[in-house]
Amino acid sequence: MAQINGVPGDKEIPLIEHIQELRSRIIVIVVGVGVAIGVAFPFSEILIQIIWRDVIPGNIPPVIYSPLELIITRLTLSLIIALIIGVPLLIYETLMFIGKGLYPSEKRFFIKVVPFSFILFLIGASLAYFVAVPIVFKQTILYSIDIASPQVSLSKTFSLIATLVAGFGLAFQFPLLLVFAMKMGLVKRKQLTEKRIYVYGALLAFAFLVASDPTAISELILAGVLILLFEFSLLISRVF
């Protein structure tokens, strides 16, 4: 009877020890994010003012429609900052937990992919914040000034900003997902090359699903970027 070889150096440990280790690493992540929220919250009001000046044209002041709206917005912004800071910690704890059960080739793959994934997320989030978000608010708010005096909700504005930033950041994971699919043999590079027109259509539909912008400006920007990322994925598919 053939013996199944495990990962070199891997040792069998009881399930309860796995659960305890997972619990400990989750606690480290939660505590780290909690500390980051506590550090970011005192500066959140200043950050709100800076972001508002960056993305809202015409010196339009924010409007608050409920007593807790400002506090909730500050907490939301602090949570977003904490999650961004906590991503490296999450990646580290995840790799430390699963690393013992990975083959050397799999470890090398994750070492390549994980930092690249974080960098792509930052690029996508930056594109949303510095390009898509200002364009969206400029087109919507300045257009309405000729008709009525705009009153811009603080919480809804930051909700839209967070959605666009997160949507762009997640969309920039597309090259890695595509490379992973090709590495697993789920799709072939030749098939994707021959059916570009269908891929472009699917990316356009995905952009309209992810980016919640009624003007369709951010969706078109995201679709164009995804098409460029698709072509980039075909180029880097030989590296991983």
C-alpha cells in the first residue's frame, strides 16, 4: 500500500492545538486593529477635513442630519485606517498559521503573491481616491449648483468614498486571481487571448457591479483599468 508523503518537516499535532493557535492569532489581529482604531480616532476629525477639501469642490460645507452622524463617520474612517494598517499583520499571522503545512514551492508562491496583492490594493485605492472620486464629485456637485444649492451629507459622502476606494482596491486583485486560475489549469492563456472581446464585456459588467456611481464615470474608469490589468495579467502569467 502506497504511503502518502506529507510536507517535509511537518509534524502532526492534535486538532485542539490548531484551534488554540488559530484563536491566539485571531486575538492578535483583533487587538492590533483595536489599537489602531484607538490611535486613529483622535486624528479622524482632521482627516475628515483634509479629505473633504480634497474631494468636494466649491468649498461646500458638510451637512449632518443626525446627532451621531459625525461620531459614526469618525469611527468608520478610523476603522478603515485600522484595517489598512492591519492588513500586513493579517497577512503575517495567516502565513505563520498555514506556513507549516505548505510545500516549499507553495511557500515561494505565497511569498510572491501576498506582497504583490497588498501593493495592487494600494494602487487601486489610490487611483480611486485621487482620480475617480474627485471626478465623480466634481461632475455631480458642480452640475447641480446651477439648479439648486447642494447640501452634501457627511456620512453618505464618506460611505461613497469608502465604497469606491474598496471597490477599486479589490478590483485590482484581478490579475492575481487570473494568474491563480491559469496556474491551477482552470483557464488557458491561449483561450483568454482568443476571446478578448468576451472578457472585455465581462469586465465592463463587473465594473458596473462593483463601483456604485450613478454618473457611470467611475465604472468606465474602472473598466478601462481592468482591461489594462487583464492584458498585464497575461504578461506576468509566466512569472508566477
